[in-house]
Amino acid sequence: MFAKQVDAFTESAFKGNQAAVCFLEEDHEKDDSWLQSLAAEFELPLTCFLIPITGSDCLHSRRFHLRWFTSKAELFGKAEGRRWWN
């Protein structure tokens, strides 16, 4: 796992909205309680998890499941779309 704290909606350090962004490895998909515990550990308003999608036939080289958590709960349920690619 690689994690980074970012400041969104600003061009200056120490301003904007703080969030943690976590890139999880393909073979280390974690359950909901693990993701929630890590989000609480960061103690930031928002934690985003990017989980690679394997076996995709998409034209894009990298696709991810995207999940958002506060320290208390997941913001979007599993039934909602949460895919992101570059």
C-alpha cells in the first residue's frame, strides 16, 4: 500500500481540504472493516482508496475501484459506481 496526504482545492501547502489517498496492491484487497479502520486512523476528513481492477478488457491501461470513507462511515455504497481510470 502507498498512502499520501493531499490538500485539495488549493495551490498552497497547508490550505484547502485535507484527504488521504491510498493505492492498494492488486493482490491485497481488504475488507470493509479494514478500510474503515485505516480511514479512522488517518484522522482526516476524507480517505480515498484506489483498488486496481484486474482482468479488465478496457482500452485504458489502468482502472481502479474508488472508495471514499470518512472516519465514521463509507460515503458511497457498494451499489454505486466507483470506477476511475487514467
